[in-house]
Amino acid sequence: MTVSVRKSPPGSDAAAPPARQRRVRAGRRRLRERATIVGFLLPALALFAALVLVPILFALYTSLFRWGGFGWPDDFVGLENFVKLFKDEVFLGDLWRGFVLIALSVVVQLPFALAMAVLLNQNLRGRAFYRLLFFAPYVLSEVITGVLFTMIFAPDSGLADHIMDLIGLGDLGITWFASSDTVLITLFLVMTWKYFGFHMILYLAGLQSIPKDVLEAAAIDGAGPWQRFRHVTLPLLGPTIRISVFLSVIGAIQLFDLVWVTTAGGPVHASETMAVTMFQFGFKRYQVGYASAISVVMFLISFVFALFYQRYVLRRDLEGAVTSMRGRR
Amino acid sequence: MTPTAVESRSPRIWSWLRGLSMHAIIWVVGAAIVVPLLYGLVSGFKDTSELSSNPFGPPRHWVTENYTDLLQSGAFWRQIANSTGIALATALVTVAASAMAAYVFARFAFRGREVVFTLFTIGLMFPFAVAILPLFIMLRTFGLLENPLGVVLPQAAFGLPMTIIILRGFFRNVPGELEEAAIIDGCSAFGFFWRILLPMARPALATVTVLAIVTSWNNFFLPLLVFTEPDWWTIPVGVQQFKGQYAEDTARILAYVVLAMAPALAFYTVAERQLIGGLTAGATKG
């Protein structure tokens, strides 16, 4: 679709200028074009290089030093920070907890979002309103959401405990954020409250791009509702599902705000994530080299995951995603 | 009763039951979303002591001080103003830089174009948290702490990949004949970009602007680190600090939360189409 920049001059051959003059003019045009390209790319490129690429390279560099964050790092320790990191129980716990949150998202939150999308894709009265409502928590910041739910899950006095009493489950004595057994599940509940609407919206867009006649054809061939869903809708929704899984994983890797305002990683590291550990070491304990090593691991995990995903999972979707986008315009 | 009568009636009953059960599910989920928000709103009108004795009902006597005290405090409005200013500045920088770059990516052929473009798309995969520590040290080195630019510029930089991808897709679909006609009429590359492409891309520009505003408005990590002085605190930082300050006064904190939510929800009802359009476009393209 790209328009070639070398446009043939209108009515070129009849009164053609001498070859030399033409060449000069073409050269000047090419120069002007190159200036345009450079000039238009420069602001974005400069911003991106200075504030995205350089920091990441800087983290790579400082992760090899024992460094308090002031002056230029000079105590080179090689890979010692990384060796220490992978012996640190808190950090290994971060990895495990990240994995648990991702697994819960993929097994519980996303199927739930899909179910709601399928529901709201029916011809229901008021579905535009419900869609608006279910998506609303997504626009609230994680901080505000977190503070609200800290109050709701406050031990004894919070709304959650009153509801548990009301439905007769008060004797279970669930302490939500306060106990290391339940804190991760509680966190996941809040994440689902905030994010399922986002995934639902993605699925709804995917569902709406499935051609009606395919489903009708399946129905005429005698496929029941479940069969149509399982063998027609679900495969056609594949690209959307894979994107939503991808976004869930990237979100879980960098989870910080919500954890920081609700539990700050506690009790006793039970809800700590990589980003929280990094924050603790980098900004509270001034072990910046060590914290950089955590940043680097976070970066490598997302990078390797993204490459792997791009290579093996998303690649075959690319064609479909692009064409479906064009169809929507 | 004849068989035909049964057949003609039962589908109607079934579809009615089906509709009812679907609505029941939706109401339960809807309640799960609304109740926490409503709880915050109503509790803001109570005394903290009333919260545990009367968690569900309306306030026995309406306490308006929680809200009015905040609305009369300079700090709250200051934070609203800071969040707004930073969000608008971020959106402006992000969209301006992205639109220019997207124009080049969409409509010029040159060597290395795909490499540079891929570089930007890789940026999509970097969580903000990865770069925040070195970013902070750089900002400190350049004296950008306690300075709104220290938040605006990094936010804009991290917003570039998504914005460029969305705008590039839009710019590509503008017919080439239009550009040729403009050039023949003596339009420069910049003239075409400024006077024809951008006005045509208004819906896409609205979408990416809304995305940038919402992202900036909700950002917490960076402003938390950059602004230690209350003068520049944004709403999320303010809420978190307020919670620390009034730890025991739950009702007051809930009032603050509700007031802090209001602008975001109001903006959402106005810009819902752009926001959802942008998120789905960004996700299916990225």
C-alpha cells in the first residue's frame, strides 16, 4: 500500500530538459525527500532512544556493578548480582507468584471475560449499557482501585466481611489481604474486577468480526450451539485470544501499582512481585546494581516471551489481524 | 392439547427462560462492579464509626464534611490541575511526535524503514517498570526531578510505539491519488501532512489522544518517584499519600477515592468510543 515517493513528473518526455539538468533536479528532489524523512522521524526517534532504549542499556550496564546509585559505577562484579538474585528466596518467590497470577488469569479471568463477551454478543436488551459498565473499572487507575479495595477488604470492618457474615460464611474468617494464604487470591480478585472488562471488549470486537453466514452454515449443517461455539467461534477467535493472553502476561510481569498500594508486597513477601522487589532494592535500600539486575531479568523475560510468542504463536495470525482491521474501517 | 400447540408454545417459554437466566448472570456481574463503587460513594457520607455498624444502609445522618472539606482544600484541586496538565502535555508530545513518524513510515519508501519501525514495535513489549530505575537516575542527573517534564517526556516516549502503530495504519489507508494531486498542486510534503493528512485523520488522532490522556492520568510509578514535593503530586500519588495520612479515617479516604474517580469516569462516558476503539485497534495490531 505504500506510495512510492519517486513520482514521475507530469508530461515528462515531450519537452524533456537536457539530461544533466534533469539529473540535478532529481538529485535535489531526493535530497529534499531525505531531509523530510529525517526531520519527521527525528522527534520520535530522539525521544524513544533517549528515554526507552538508553535506560534499558543503562540497566544492563549497571547490573554488572555493585553500585549505590550515586556517581559513576566502578565496582565491577560481573554476574554476581544475577547469581545472588537466583539464590534469593524472595526473588524466586516473585517468579512463582508471577506464574500463579498468569495461570489464574489464563484459566479463570480470560474464560470469564470470554463468557461475558459471548453473553453480551447476544441480542439482549441494554447490552450497550452493560458493556459500558463492565469496562468502566478499566479506566480507573490501579491506585484508586487498590485503595478502594483495601477499604472493602479491611479486616472486620470492611464491606467484604459484612457480606460474608450476611451470607453465612463469616465463620470462615477469611482475612483477605492480611493473611499470606489468601493475599494472592484477593489480589487476583481485584485484578479481575479491574481488567476482565478490557479482555471482554477485545473478545467482543473479535466476535463481531466473525461473519454471520459461517455460523448460519454451521447451524444448517446441524451443529448445536455448543458445537458452533467450540468448532466455529472459538477457532475464529484464536487471534484475539492469543493477543489477550499476551497482554495478560506482560501486565503480570510488570505488576506494581496495585500491589504497592494494597499490600506493599506483604504480609512477609507473600504478594511481592518482581517490580516491587526491584523498587525495594533500588529506591529504599540503595542497592541499585542489584535492583538493575532485577530490571534486566524482567526485561529478558518479557523479551524472550514476546519473541517466542511472535515467532510461534502470533505469526500465523498476522494476516488475519491485518485484514480484519481493514474491514473495520 | 395437540402436539402442535406444545411445540409452538414451548420454544417461547424456553427463550424467555434463557433470556432471564442470561440477564440474571449479567445482573450479578453488574452488581459486583457497581457495589464497590456505590459503597465508596455512600460511605463517604458516613462517619467512620458508622461504617461497621451500618455497612449496607444509607447513612443514618448524612455527613457531607468528608466531601466538602476535600472540595474546599487547595491540595485536591492542585492535584486535579497537575494531573490534567501533565496528561494534556503528554498527549500533545506523544501524538505530535508519533504522527510525524507514522507519516514517514506510512508513505515513504526508504532503506532501513522496516528496521526502524520494528525498533518502535519492540518498544510495545517493554513494561514501563523495566526502565524506571535507570530512568529515574537519568532524570536525577539531568535535574528533571520535581519537574513535570520528568514525567511528561518519559510517558510520551513509552506511548510512542502504540500511537505510531495505530496512526500508521490509518495513514496508509489514505488513497495515494490524494497525495499525488496535492503534490501536483504544489503542496510540499509538510503541506500535505499538515493540511490534508492530519485533518483527514481526525478520528484516529482523537483515539490516540484519548489513549494517551487516560494512560497518563492513571500513571503512578513515575510521578511517585519524580515528585517528592506535594506541589506537583498527581491524583494517584495524592490518593496514596492521603491514605497514609488518614489511615484510621476510612470514610474520609473513601470520599477522596470517589472524588478522584469522578473525572476519569466522566471522561470515560464522553470518550468511550475513542477509548475502546483505540484499545481494540492497538491490541489487534500490536
